[in-house]
Amino acid sequence: MVLVVRVFLAVVLMVMAALKVSHAAVHKVGDSAGWTTIGGVDYKKWAASKTFHVGDVIKFEYNSQFHNVMRVTHPMYQSCNATVPLDSYATGNDTITITTKGHHFFICGIPGHCQAGQKVDINVLRHPSAAAPTPALASPAVPVAHAPAPGPNMAAPLKSVKGQFVVLGLAIATLAVLVSGLA
Ligand SMILES: [Cu+2]
């Protein structure tokens, strides 16, 4: 019984460690330059140098007297239209957790800034762990989460997170069975 519990705890710790590792990524937009019009930061290049996953945090750091952050649609991103943003942020230290795959477009809403290049397209990939559940806990009864045809940006929320909760749930169910059987 003690051994079983120990093994179980080890598995839970591994699952939790995996969750932590796969979801801890924080991406500071522009790296040390931050979110600015100064210095001609190439946000396209910055975004291309990163790999974004569902669950990652996008961080915008800037002087809130001069800038802000607006999440916009693709056409609004292309035309630098900040009149009807999907979301807006203005604290100067905004952290946005990405919950869906696909493109997420952000611009600065201060007139002229987006045109000057203060805009970023964050393309979020589906998390690889969603397609590869922990082998020790995988069971044929659990459907492997696989995406259908790529839908619109908001159509597939938290797929990988759900997959990991399934794994965690299985682990807890396993302990419940073991405990009730051996007690
Ligand atoms: Cu600005």
C-alpha cells in the first residue's frame, strides 16, 4: 500500500512538473526594448524568433503615458485601425495569457504608432503535449485530442489544457481505485 501510494505520488509529481514546464513560457514583446516606437523594433522578426503555445503569457511593457495595447482583427491589424478593438490594455505592464491557437493581433492604439511599426502578430501553435499524453497513464478509452480542420481563431479553446486535465483526472481516479481496493 505504501509502495503504491509512493509510485502514485511520483507519477502525479511528474505530471505536475510537465504541466509547469509546458505552460510557464512568458514572452516579453520586443525583449529588452519592450513595446515602443523607439529604435525601430521589428516585431515581425521578434515574433518569428519565438514559438508560442496555448497557455503561454504575452507580456507588454511600455510607458503607459505614450502607448497602449489593443487586440484587433486581422484586417484592423493590416490597416492599423484601432477604433473598435477586441480588447484593450493600458497599464504599461500587461500580461495576456493566450488561450487559443491561431493568430493574435496586437497594435498600439496611439495615432501613428501602429503605422510606425508598433504592431505584432502572435501565431500560436497547438501545444505538442496535447498529441502525446504521458504513456504510463494513457489508456485506449481516452480519445487522443486531435484537431479537426483548422477553424477560426477562437474555435478551439484550451484543447491541450483539457488533454492534460484528462491525464491528471486519470491519475486521481487510479489512486481512488487503489485506495478503495487496498484499504
Ligand atoms: Cu504606441
